[in-house]
Amino acid sequence: MNRSRTLSAVAMACAVAFTASCATTQPPAAPVAIAWQSVAKTDSQEAFVDNGSVQSVGGMLEASVKQDFAQPQPAAKEGRSYLSTRTVYRFDCAQRRIAMKDVRAFAGSDLQGETVQKATSTDKGLQWLDAPAATVFGELLDHVCKGAPGR
């Protein structure tokens, strides 16, 4: 092997090693902190919205909601219960209705502990529920929809 090829090979190896070492010395990206805002509170539960999660989807709004319950709620599996849920809801502001897109139920409060149950719905399979004023669903809808056009 001639000298210029050897130097080129060494230079390439050094460049690869340098790039790899640079990539591994950068600090990992910090996780995005969720700022849950309390929106509705009753004797049995408190509901919070992640305002940073609110987005428009198909002409409606979608947001992540955390619910903490005062007492354990029965899970779908017999003998299991949960104290909190994280749910992605779809909001129809014009018709004052709400649908669950995705839900995760946790054994502990504040989304802690093991996931006890989960469910996801397709856009076509959404089951809409009325969100009357002065209810938890109504308060969630009012909060999420407050900045929506036409409100």
C-alpha cells in the first residue's frame, strides 16, 4: 500500500472516530415537561389539561387530559382498580360533545404505578358524549375550546 493511501485511510478513520465521539458527548435532549392545568374539580375527581397538547384535528380540537380520582375506580379486569387516567379527547366545540381517542388508566394517582388498562379508538369509531355546562366534560370542553374560532 502506498503512503498516500495509508494517510487517507488513517484520516478517514480519525474522521469517523471524531464524528462518533462528538455524537456521544452531546447531552441527551431533555424531556418536555408537561404543565397540567387544573380545569375541573368535584368531590370525586380533578381533571387537568395539558395546554401544550391542544391541536386542531379534522376541524375539531384534541387535547391530553389527566384525571385523578378520590377513590379507586373499577377496571375492566375483575379485581383491578385505578386512581388516575391520561386520556386524549377529541372536542366538538360547536356541538358541545367530547369523544375519547386514547386512554391509559394507572394504579396510582398522578399517572403513577402500573398501567391497569388501556383503550384506543379510530377516528371512525369515536363514541361521542354530550358535554353539558357545569360538568367535568363541560368544563374540559369550555377550557379547550375557549380559543377556538366561533366561540
